[in-house]
Amino acid sequence: MSASTFHVICPSSDKSFDDNLACDYKILLPKPLSFDDDYVCGLQSITFPYTWPSLGALENQFIRLYTHDNKVLKLIIPKGTYSDVETLIDALNQYIKTALPDYRGNFRKRRNVEEKSDAMAKSGALNAVATTDAASPMPQAPTAEKDAPPPPVEVNVPVVPDTPPPPPPPPSGFGRGIIEDDLIIKFNQSTKRVEVGINHESIQRISFSPQLGYTLGFDPRAVIMNGANAIYTPDLSGGISQLYVYAEGLTENIIVGRHLTPLLRIVTVKGKPGQMCEMIYDSPLFLNVPRRSVSMLHIQIRTMDGKLVPFEYGNVTCTLLFKRKIPF
């Protein structure tokens, strides 16, 4: 290669391989890059779609419901992309309203069984009627249930089941009518924080999955009671605020934490869900190119924890800048 500097544009839409993805793709170059001297390479620009889900980007999200009788119920939250906090909150509440009736039926069924058992126990106590012997007017206790004669008069004593305690009132500011909902999530415009109201007599507390809790602004380890407020503002990034761009086999590995990896650059995510984002670097991070010939480029876009970024649609384009290495 006689040029001192040159660019190679790498689009994920390239058809070199059928299994190419926006987050993991390979490109067969029309002719090999041959280096007759020492060269360095850096990422000069990247264009990517902000199309990973706001929820469930990397794994399923859920809400756990803890009941007073030590049962744990789990609501799986579908993944989705949301442009603002209000849309996310509305979607969560709508899903909760459609998913909780099944649990509500289970709660009521369990409570009815318990009430029926109590009623049967009380009825059994009434059937143990004392009997008298003809020779002795003193009443005698029945020796066995089968020996006890039926009572001369049917005693009909209605059994009134215990009245369950009323559900706790919703936290202040949740408005009228919300008491009818078992679980409500609200975004407070004044504090810019998410609030949670629990209005079902069987639900004691809830907890969120780590990413869902982070998205809503709660501590991932928090157990949430009625009236809880998030400590942070919501974050719709889906847990992905940085993209790690790799070019396997192209440049020398660099130290990233306790690993040696072919990392080209860490890209900060800017923009909003659904947008095409572009980052241009006037001063790329240049890394040595150890090979004298390159015929294929392999680009990967990963998250901070090493998972491939789940772009739902759109293409990624990386522009690589090669420069002849200046001897010192």
C-alpha cells in the first residue's frame, strides 16, 4: 500500500455473508489490503440505529409480587421500545391491568377455600350434640361420631366468613379511581420520579428485575412497598449507554480491564430511540496493524458486558482510517 492514509467504509448491509447482522458482520474486501510498511488503524466514524428495546434489550424483564401468605408471583413484561417515560408507564399499567386478573382470581379462590374450611370446622363443632341416657338424665358425650344420633331439631346457624381487611389507601397524589387498580405505576411530573401504588389486599410488596428497576429509577435491590418513590430519574436507554466496537484480527489487542481484546473504540450513545445516530472522531484512537495483508474485516458491536447489541432494525456503518505509522 503506497498511500500514507486511506479509508475503508464497512456497512453491515454488505452481502459477503448471508448471516451478517448489524451487530456482527464480515466483509470480504474486493482486493486484499497489503501493507509495505507499519500502519495504524482507528475508527473515524460510526453510524448506527437506536433501535434496541427500551425494555428487554438483553433479557426478559419482570415484576415479582410478594403476598401476605409468603407466595411469590411473577409478571413477565414484554420487551418494547418507548420514546418517552409517559408512553412506557402507560404501557406497563395497561399490561398489569390485563395480566393481574388471573392472579386476582387465584387470590380470591384461595381466600374462598380458606373461608369454606373455616365454615366446615364450625359446622362440625355444632354437630357434636350432647345426648342423654334413659336411665340417667345427665347428658353424655358421644363416644364416636358415628354413634351420635342426629339432632332432634335441625339447627341452622349461618357461618359468616371473616371480612378481609380493606386494601391500603393509595399514596397521596395518585388521584381518584386508582384505588380500583391492584398495582399502579405513575410518573410524577414535579419530582421527575416514578411512584408505585399497591392496592390489593393480598399483595404486600413488589420488586422489579434489575433492568426494569434501573429504567424506572429504582435501586435494583430495592423491595418496593405501597407509596414507594424512585430515587433516580428514569432512563430509557435499555441499559445500553455505550457501544464497544471491535475489529477482530485487524489490530493489536489492547487491555480492557482484565482482558486483552481487539477493541477499536468505546462509543457513547446519544440520541433518542428510533433515530439514526452518527459519531465522528477528529482524533481516532490509533492501534497498530500487525498483519501485512488483510482480505476480510470482521466488525462487532457489543455492550459493556460483552453481549451483542440487539438492533431490531437498521444498519451500522463504520469508517476505518488507516495511516502509515510515523517512526519516532
